[in-house]
Amino acid sequence: MSVQTAPLNAQEPIVDSKRRPSQAFIDWFTPMLEQVDAAPSGFAPVELVGQNAAISTTPIPTSGLNAGLYRATWYARITTVASTGAGTSSLTVSIAWSDLSVTQSFSGAAMTGNLVTTVQSETFLMYVDAATPVTYATAYASDTASQMRYRLSLVLERVSA
């Protein structure tokens, strides 16, 4: 989304005689500040490569969240297939959080394709209580000698309602 603002008139000063921003500058700059404030803000993304086991419940690295609406997005891909034969593989990604002191969770469908082109991406909104962790976990199964490996990338973003 772009903000449509009139350019500053070259004849008008940016600061007044007391070195305060001029009204013309404030009028020009305010829509940009509003756009920046409304933009989602991301937290340290999680990037895991070469995983070949389940991941137990792990907090997404944040330094204490404010209560509000957040968007969680993940991308998971099989990077090494399990050896062929009787073996099957499965990967399920889950996110958990607290909404009004009630634990909530969302899980993607189990990824059972045994190809390096097997991929899953999910994005969803959630309301998160203040100062409570948002966590992720994976359920993993690979019953062959040459185990399946996967990549998991995820990010949490605060959004304006």
C-alpha cells in the first residue's frame, strides 16, 4: 500500500523559526508514520535445516509479546527422502499460544510425500495474550535406515486489527 501525499512545497521551510517542524512538514510526514505503524512487525525467524527428528515444544524467540493479533507463517520442505522400500515418513508442524488464558493450537496436515518436492506452507491469524510464549513443535516419523530430513522456517508477525 502506498501513501499518496503531496510533495513539500520547495518554498516552505521544513522547520520554523524556533527549529520545530513546520505544519507543512508534519502534514506531509504524518501519513508515512501511520503506514509504518500499521505495517506488520516480524520477530526473529526460526530457520532449521537438516532436521531428522521431532522438535519438542519450543518458544519462538521473542522478548515478551504485547497482547494482540499476530500472524504465524511456516514453510516446511522435505530435503532428503527416506530410503525406498517399506519405510514411510511423516512430518506435522504445530503452533500453540494462549488466548484469554486458554491454550490454543493449530497443526498443519501431515506431510507424507517422500519427495524433495514435498512442501507445505501455512499462514494463520491468532490473538495472543500479553507476555505469553508462542511455541512451535513438529511430529516426525521415518522408519527406514536412511531417514527423511526436512527444513523448517517460521516467523511470527504482529498485525493491526
